[in-house]
Amino acid sequence: MAMEATEIERMIKEAMPDAEITIEDLRGDGDHYSASIVSGAFEGKSRVQQHQMVYDALQGKMGGELHALALKTGTPGGA
């Protein structure tokens, strides 16, 4: 089952309310997305830790409802 971009954004916003999120459906199939996320919550975190925070926000949906998500993460002013 595919996942809507609005649902991905909602889940990330719940975990990181200050996040600025841009999501693109790469194939138009609801399974392959690209997301750019800028949040102060990423401050002081490595890129791997930032991506893990996003995966945690998606509450286990990666690999199931959400097949692929290419991530670009950063902090305000340093994205």
C-alpha cells in the first residue's frame, strides 16, 4: 500500500514541529519519494543521526508502506 506525501509530512512535523519539509513523488506511484527537511532539531547531529531521526518519525513505515525515501537534511542556515 502506498503512502501519501501529506502523511509523510504530518509524521515528520509531529516529531519536529519546526521542520521545513519539501517532498517530491519521484515516480508518481506513492512509493518513491525525495524529501528535503530543515530543522533545528538536527543541530549538532551527524547526517546519519539526522536521517535516523526522520526514520524514527516515520514509526516503522519505511520498507513497508513507504518503499523508498531519499533524504536531504540540514539545519536552518546550514542546510
